[in-house]
Amino acid sequence: MEKLNVYPVPQGAPVLEDFRVRVRLAGREWEEVGTYLARIDMHNVREASAAYFDFQGKVECQVTSLKEEVTSAQIRPRAAGIEFRLEGNTICFALEKPVKLSVEINGDRFHNLHLFAGGIPEEWNPAATVVEPGTEEVDLEKVIQGAARIEGRKVVRFAPGLHRLKEDKCNVPSDTTVILSGGAVVMGSFLIYHQKNVSVTGRGMIYLGHVKKETYLRGADISYSENVTVEGVIIMNPAHYSVHLGASRDVRIRDIMAFSCMGWCDGIDMMGCSDVAIEDVFLRNSDDCIAIYGARGAYRGDTRNVTVRHAVLWADVAHPTMVGVHGDAENGGSLLEDIRFEDVDILEHHEPQDDYLGCLCINVGDGNTVRSVTYRNIRVEQFERGKLLDIQVKWNKKYNPISGKCVEHVLLEDISYTGEGEFTSEIRGYDESRKVTDVQFKNLTVRGQHVLKPEDGNIHVGEFAEGVVFQ
């Protein structure tokens, strides 16, 4: 059955009218899709557009530039294979399945349209307690206390419209589901501390562009918790990470889209976590998109069994992926193991500091051991400034009181890089007792060439690196 859901932009939400977006099912009337303002890039903050809708079947799309004449266009990731035609200032294309795209005109990647076409969500249970929009701040903790319990959980749903949480945050208790309806914009942070069985889900937006940097508010802040899901929402311009995980386990992050424009505003960061699944995400951040650490600060423990799958990563600053920097240096380091990145498109990597380069980066400090890391089916497009990969045991004295311990058993399979002008990738240990061992490349292609020796891929294998094999 064909279906199309278009959600109105609530009055007072941040919008940008650089593009007109229209969608329709074949033979039906065109419907307007509102475009939100997304601030991007830390060093030179600029304004891009974001829009979303949901569909089932086949949908026709029109994106019209309202700001400038269109002489050329791109739709990325290129691997999505979206064919389009240009009719004056309008880009026309069709979609048959959910996809997360960047529509770029005249080579401009900083004033582009991020277009998120999702699947039709499940119907929300009508017995949920509904929060209607209004001028009053929402005391969500109080609402949850009085909410209906459905199948063992309190369930609260934000109706379409603009909402502001009391003090710009809410502590979400155990056994609670919070739903953001399509067209809902909730101003505030969801804190999940020492809880279990919590979901923050829906098709709406968590907006934090109004808070000050020193609040360090995150879109979803998950600490010392278990069985937590964050799903389906857009997280717009938080003051710190989009999603933070500390000393938590059994966490699922699915189908989220996130933007940031300040320092230390990573996408998804985790410390001392286990059994984490990140799937179908689009992250455009002004720091690392996904960072996987051991212990850090108050968060103790090792990090195990982390999977990142079906992701689009866009690092306006720093790394698209980072593993290993922080750990329990005081007690000999943390163990980070069984980490997988699969089916990932990397659209940008731009880092001005030479010590922080690498689309696929394992930089091990704090006495850490990193083992059993897999990168599979990774597609890297042209980026501004960086390296394809950087695998090192390091001592970064800015962050690490001691060097890392070792990196072992890394598999890079079906990796492609189509750009040029990158810095030389590095694989290197620290000394005879702190090495990188067993790094296997299977079907690495750089600029269309199958790489069978390091120099053909602009890779340097340095000291204290053993068992680096190209197939």
C-alpha cells in the first residue's frame, strides 16, 4: 500500500528557506515539505537546510533552489545511486525506499539540503498520554509520573508543535517510552541516568540550538543505564554530544539524524559501554562523528561488542570514526574489543590539526588494548583535509598520561576511496613492547586501483607494526 506522511513545521521552529521541497505519490497532488535550519561547521558556522518526510511505495521529489541559479547538482552519498534530472533550478528524482541524502548545488557542501526520507512508522498507541504544544514549559518528569502505563511502561507522546522542557532537560525514569510525533520539536535534553527499559523515539526533533555552550546539554545523555533505545529523531545543534553513552549496556541507536556546530560536539560518543548497536544514522558533526573509548572520567569499565551499521558520516571537523584514545590509565588501561563498522558512507573529513587525521582511526592511548576491529564495506568520498586511515599506538600528551598498549587483529574488507590529495595514511606501533599486529586488508581500492602493497594506497607502514597484509 502506498502512503506519504508530510509533517508541518511548527511556528517558532528554526527554518531556512533556501530550497523549496515538494513530494508526491505518483499521480497525486504535490505536498510541501518544510525546511529546517541546521547550523554546521565549527570554524566557520554556516546555515544549511534539513527536511524530512516518510513514505511507502514510490515517491517523486522536487528540490528547487530559491537562493541561486543551479548550474550543477549532486546527490550524495553516491552509493545511493539516485538519478535525477535538472529542470531549470529544480532537481527532480524518485525514491522507492527510505534513504538519507545530501542535495548539493553548484558544488556547495555548506549550504546544502539534507533530505531524510523515512519509512512509515508504526501507529502510536492511542492510550499514550499526549503533551500538546503551548506557551508553558513542559515539566516532563511530572507528566511521566501521571502517565498511562501500557504493557508495563509509562508512555508519553509529544503532539506536533513546539515544546520547551522545564530547565531545558528532563530525567527520564525506568520503564518509560517518550514519543516525538512527526512535526514535534522538543527544546531540551533527555537524561537517562541509572535507569533501564527506556525509549526515546518517534519522527520529531530534539532541538538544542537555543542553549548556551557551557550547559553541555546533549540530545540524549545515557549513563549507568541498560536496555535503552533512541530511534527515529533528528537531534539539532546540541551544546555537546548528540548522544552520549557512559558505563551503559544494551543500547540501540537507530535511524537518527544529528547536526552540530561547536567544539566537542561529537555525534555519538561512548565510554566503558558494552552491547551497543548503532544503525541507519546520518551524523554531520563538528567533531568526531562516532568515538568509541574505554574508561573516561567517572565512567569505568571496558568497551565490548559495538556495531555501527548502515551509516552516513560527515565530519566537518575531526574524525568520522575514532577508536581508543581514552581509557583507565591509572589502572593499566582499558580493553576495547569486538568493534564493527559495516556499510558506511563517509562524505567528509576535515581536520586542521595534523595529530587528529584519519577517516578510519584507531589511536590507542592510556594503556589501552584495542583488538578485533572490523571495517567492512566502507565507501569514502572526496574529503577536504585528512587521511584515509590512521592506526597507531600513541602517546598524545594533551589527553593521555601514558601511551597505549597495543592494537591487534584489525580487518579492513571492501574499502574504497575515490578522492585524491589526502595525507599519507599511517600504521605504526609505539615501541617494541607496544605494537600494532595483524592488520589485514582485503579488497582495498584507492582511486579505482586494487591495493596490494602499501605505497599503492598512499599508506606508510612504520616501526613496530607487524603482520600488515594486503590481499
